[in-house]
Amino acid sequence: MHTHPLPTCPCYDFYVSKLKEFLKTKRYFLLLGLSVLVFLPALFNFFSADDWFHLRLVQINNWQEFLNFFSFEKTEQSAAFYRPISTQLFFIIFYKLFGLNSMFYFGFGLLLFGLIIWNLMKFLEELKFEEKVIRIASLIYGLSASNFARINFVSAYQELFMGLLVLLGLRFYIKRNWWFVILFVLALMSKETAIVFGGLMILVDWKLKENPFKKIKYYWPIILLSTIYLVLRMWVFKTAEGESYIWDFGLKKALNTTMWYGFWSVGIPEFMVDYVGSGLKIVPKFFMDFGIWAKIFLGEIGLLFLSIFGLIILKIKKLDKFVWGILFFGISLLPVMFLPWHKFSHALTLPLIGMAMILGEIYELNKNKIFKIIFVVAFLILNLSSIYNLNQKHYSVTRGEISRKVFEYFEKNYPEYPENKNFVFVNDTNPEAKQWGSSKQVAYALSSSDFFKVFYKNENIKVYYEDLDTNIPENSIQLSSRMFLE
């Protein structure tokens, strides 16, 4: 019996080649789309905590109050930090356009995130990094779990604004377009950590093998503006006060802070800092709080670090290739490196670029496909599982859920503020449920009375919480805290 080969479609090779060509030409769009898709659940989050404070801040009545947003002198429209572009201006525009429809705010956050990834790819191309390094670095940046907080917490969009404006500024600087100066000013007005722009300019020149001393005319405006800004920011506006904003320039604290930002950069979830004691020992409470996930996390973290170590050890003689990424990470981290009691993963917008480049170079230098596959798989598993757990437990999500429940409850039951009455949230949780400070949790989610000042458009409203207030008026309407926490 004779067999004959099955006939093949003559257009098969054509379509295969077209598909390969499409994937090659659209790879950046695919990376960008995948990154945004992973964080898409943020669309359904709600305002919480500082969001309500900022929404209250933009309840203004005249142009003078609007101009107060930009004043270095403290006014009623000033926030704790001087970030008028990304805070007051952003919130007032979106509040006027969309009110309290949170989906538009979070959608804009995802747009900013996508623009950061796109400009990162272009920035690295313009610095003449190898294509494979750019691809893996962009993948690492886009899927890092450290992006979670700055996408899911509207008040953290200060980081997204600043990161995008700094990247755009550096790209304009590469082109010798003076718009980079304007972008630097806008970045500073979005978040003070943009002050590192001058240092990043030096890294750009170093990568492009250009002598900074021959381009001093581009540096002088940045030096001058940075100096003016620092004087106004530190001595006129002044820094935020509180125990968490105490500076510590000790080497030990700085190294510990840098270590944690490094851990978060590769995908270790932010909450791990609460479960690690001295000597990097895991405290027993971690296993109680996370159950089987605790062992899964530790296994994923171990696998990722083993794969990174395996990639490095085989190319130990080429560590000079990582210097640019290391310096970018270090310079970008300087504004927060000496604040050991105020470290959060959302501050990694710029430092994460450096870490992504370090890992991208390590990946590209090594030719061992097994280690490379293990690294990519381990990175994806750890970060995706971290993002999954953050969607369940991160304060931006849990407090957002509390806020939404309160909003819906008051929209239905108290659309108008009751005259001659006050609201008080009481602790009514079951002690056996091991819940404590339930009214405090509601207070944190609502930024105390700020939610109600926004909801009722009344600056004089005062709401009480059993955990926080002692002198509660007798004519107060008591509200269950439990029904907003369950």
C-alpha cells in the first residue's frame, strides 16, 4: 500500500512568515498590552485614604484658591507635599469632569502606566541598548508586582506623573531639545524625587559616550532650577513632619532600605517587610496569615534568586555591563534611601528601570538557555502570584472596598446630611473574629471626616470614630463598623 503526503496549503508558509513579521514589528505593543492587562482589575477599585483628603482639598470656590495650589507658601489648599501638578491639578480636573466615578481615575492611571512602558522602550532604544536587553527589561518592568500600589492607589499617581515626565525629559535631552527643561520643572511639580534628573542626564551622556563637560550649557538650567527648587521646597514650603519622615543617614539603615527596594523590584510583595525580622528570618505570623501561600511564596522567591545567581555566576567577569543599571537604580533611589520608616514599593517608578536593566543585561549575557528559561518562569510566577495576593490584601484594595460600601450606604440611606446630628462609627465586631480597631480601619479608609466633606460638599462636617475620639456628642447616629468590613 502506498502512502502519499498530505497536501499542504501553498499559503501556509506565507501566513507563518506574516505572523512572525507581525510579532517582530508589534512586540512592543504586545509587551505593553500584556503589562496593562495584568493590572486591569485596578479599573474596578475605589477611592481610599489620601484620595479623600485630596478630593476635599480641591473643593474650591474661586481662582485665588486655585492659584494657591501652586504656592510654596502654606495655604488652606496646600497638601503635606508640594506636588500641585499630580495632586491638586489632577484631582480638580477629574473631579470636575467625572465626579466620584472612580473608573475614569483608574483608567487614566493605567494610561499613564502604559505611556511609561512605551517611553521606557524608546528611551532604551535611543541609548542604543541591545534589542533583546530592551525586551526582557521592559517585560520585567511592566510585570513587576511593585507597580501594583502606584496603579491601584490614585494618590500614588504622583509617581506615574513624575516617572513619565522624567522619561520624556531624558528623551528630549538626548535629542538636544530644550523642552527637557520644561518637562523637568513639571516633573518636580509632580513629585520631589525628580530632583535626580541631573544625575540621570550624566548617565545618559556616559552611555552615549559623550563628555558632560562639553555640554555644560544643558546642565546649567537644571542645576539652577534644582537649587531654586530645593531652597523653596526645604525652607519655604518645608518638609513633612512625623515619625515616619525622620531622616537617618546611617549606613546600616540605608543598606537595609536599599535591600528592601531591591527585593520589591524583583517581585517580592511589599507586605513581606512586615514578616521579616533581623537576620532576614521569617516570623511565624507569616505562616499563620498566609497559610499555604506562605510556603508557595518562599519557594518562588528561592527559585528566582537561585536562577539569578546561576545567571550571574557564569558571567562574573562581565559585571561592568551591569554598572549603568546599578547607577540608575542607586541615583533614582537617593531621595528615599535615607527614610527608613517611610519606604513603600510605589516609590520604585524610576529605580525599577535600573533593576530591570540589571536583570536584562544578566539575562542577555548568559547563553545558558536552561537558566534563562528558569529565570523568566520564576520571575513571572512570583510576580503574578504577588499581584494576585495584592489584589486580595493590599491596603489600596481593602480600603477601597470599605470606602465603596460606605459610599453606597450613605448614598442610599443618608443622601442629605441630617440636621443637628453627627455620625459615629462604633466597634461592634465579634472579639472571637480577632478583629480590633474596626472603627479605626474605617477611619483610615475614609481619611476620617474627609470622605463626608466631599460627599456632602460641606467643609464643616465632623464624623467620629470610637477608636479615635473620646468626646463624642450625645446626639450622634451610631453606625456599625462591622458591616463595612465584612
